Amino acid sequence: MLRRLAVPLTVLCVSGASLAEPLMAQGAPPLVRGLLTGYGSVSYSAEPDNAYANNFTATVSPLLLYQVGSDFLFEAEMDLELEEATTELHLEHAQIHYLGFEYLQVTAGMFHVPFGMWAHANWINRMPTPPLLYQDTHGAPPDGALLPILFDVGVMARARIPLFDGWTTSADLWVTQGPSDEIEGHGHGTPDPAEPHSDAAALGYGATFEDNNSDKMVGLRLRAVSHGGVTVQAAGFRAKYDHDSELGIYGVNLSLILAPESGGQPLFDLRGEGILLGQEFLHDADAIETVNSGGYYVQLSKRSGAIEPVVRWSQLPQAIAGEGPLVEGRRQMAIGLNYWFAPSVPLKAAYNVELDGTDALFIEWSVGF
């Protein structure tokens, strides 16, 4: 007989962090055998300068939790979305957690790599679109963004230590497949910065392909959270990505959330992230060149009752490789307004102003269930 977890669904549905994390934090007893939850959305997008660029779409992402005893938890998420005339099915994550230690959680499988704080669950985010740093590309190279939302296959250990004055800190160490320059539909071989627009310079992340070398991605995240609504984290990773294991890529992320409350009501929500990436290229037979790229965003929202205005500034400075840009420079101002019908049912509208490109309107009605 299935019994529900003694944990609110609004906590369990949080993506971008493991669903097992609240269980570990609360020391939940083995009250559960299984739980089906998830989220979905219906959205509309339009470009005012292009009468034909307006579309409706819908997605649903079921999440399955299954606990065996008090020490083992299996967690899986699938994503179904409309893609032209077909429905695309993607495995977002499938992971086993061992919770038998008091302050240590061990995870194996396909999981959300804890690099950055942007959550891919659409009902959680204040905006219907991600900042310029991220794009949900399911393992393919991002188009116009810095990184995909990172999922990968491997193992991860998370240590959690309570600190003084209401602070809790955690450390996540992971080893995963890592990126590859050999993916279907994109280039093969060694990238050359003299040819910056070649597909070989675009890397794929995630479990959509077998590892093309013996090297793995190794990463670490340090995080501190206070009961006063402050979250600070720093993360980094390093991996080789070509078949000869010569060329590498590294990433550094700094994130901050300020979400103070008064009388149980949020005063405001201010968050920001900055990312620096360094990618190595083989310029000739003997010289390896490192090209740095990066970006940041700052987002502020203020909820009053059911109404929540949001504003976000994102920027990707141009990164030059050889004779042209490896990453095109972009600047974007997004202005949004949300209406919360329920704690997990927001209707979101946003207008993205591209200072160097095309403006766009987005409307999204999403629900976490």
C-alpha cells in the first residue's frame, strides 16, 4: 500500500537540488513506499517584429519517488514536450540515494549537477525563461547561451554540517561522464580557435552519448544557508572533452540569494549568479590556447499577495577565439509579472528586451502537483 511522504509537495518538487535533500535535512522516517508527483506547463511565445514567430506549447514532467526502508531512495524524472509534430521524451534524472549516514548522502545515477542555482522546474522560477547563462537543451550544445542546464551520469557525495547561529553548510563532490565534442549532429575532431564557428567548438553535456575518453568531470560545490533567507554558494568543475584527452574545460560559479521574511511573508527575493568558463583549443600541433568566456545575471522580485513583479538583467560578454567570436555578446533586460493562484500554480508573463537582438514576449501557466 502506497503512503505519501510526511513532507509538503512544494518542498519535494524543488528541482535544481535533489528531492532527497529535504528528507536528509528533516531526518524523515521510512513512511513511504512510493510517490508520484511532478509539474507541467502551457506556454506562449511571440516575437513582435516577426508575425510568424508565435507559438503555443505544452510540457509535463512526472517525478517518481520510491523508498526502500529508511536508507534507500530512488528518484526519477522524465520530461515530455511538444517538438513540431511529435512529442519528445527525455530522461532528466534517475538516481539512487543512500541516506544511512547522519550527515552524508551518497548518490549514483543521472542527476542534476549542482553547478549554479537555476532550477529547470518551471513553476519554481520567477521568470518563464532562463537567464542568458543557461538553456535547457537536453545534452546538446546551447544555442545563444553559455551552458545547458547540467545533467550527467556518475556518483556524488553530499556532506551537511549544521553551524552556529542558524547556518547550515554543505559540500558536494561529484564525478561524472563530462562533456564531449563527438555528438550526433555536431562536429567531430579537435576544435581549432582559427575556425571559431565550426561545430567542433560546441560541446555537449549530459548522458546523450557515451564518454569519448577516459577522463571524467570532477566538481565541487560549497554552500551555506541561513534561516534568515541567505544562500551563498561557490562551485567549480574540470574535465577533458576530446578523444585524445588533451583539451579541457573548467567552470567556476558564484551564486547568491537574499530572501528575507517578516512575519512569514517574503520581503523580496534577490538572486544573482556569475559564471566563468575556460575552454582549451589546439591551435596547432604544439600549442594549446585557453579561451575564457562568462556571464552573469541579477534578478529581483517582490511578491505582494498573489501579485509578483520581477525584473532581471543578464549579460554575456563576447569571447573571442582566433578570428571570430566563440560566444556572441548578448545583453538582455527581462520584465515580468506573475499571478499566483496557489503556492504551486503561477501564471507568468515576461517581455525580454534584447539590446543587441530580437525582443520577445513569453506567457506561461505552470503547476506543480
